[in-house]
Amino acid sequence: MIGKITKIDTLKSSRNKGEAFKRVYFKLKIREGEFVWAKTDIVMSFRNYKNWKGLLLEGNILDGLKLKVPGTVDADSKPILLRKAEESTPFSQEDIEKAEKIAVQNKLF
């Protein structure tokens, strides 16, 4: 499924101790002229983050998105970049440091 990243929330602490995530919102094309909204949560310390790394930019258009349930993109999707956004908001160094600090506080490494 093809989708455009419309918004990426700031990094947040998860209810799972030591984890931090970003919620990503999409406008998904289901048929010609028909779209639905969906979201997913991406956790930088999870294995599937490698599928998303470098693609999390507002405005990027991705293919390979799968729905887990209606309204939720499966974070285990294997997205492919179709078109890069002109302006972007990737995970910043500050986000990465914040996630690492949360992990250290919770003795994950």
C-alpha cells in the first residue's frame, strides 16, 4: 500500500520501561481517488526500526505499507521510498540522546 507521511510526533516515553517511540501518521491510498488515515508507533530500539531508518520524514511517500488493523500501519512493514519530501523532520540527535538516556535510566544497556 502507498502512503504519505503527514506528521511525526515528538519522541515520547513508552509505557514499556526504557522505550521511547515516535507516532507516525499517514494518508494511505486504498484505490484511485480514495484515501484513509492511519498511524503507527516506531520504537528506535526495536528490530523493525531498521526498516524505517532514513525514511521517517514528513512528506515522504512510501510503498510497502501493510495494515495491522484498520487505522494502524504494521510497524513490521518493509517500506520503500517512492518520493522524498522536500522538507523533512527526521529523528534528530536530540531524539536519539533522549532515547538512550531513557534506556540507561532503566538499565537496558
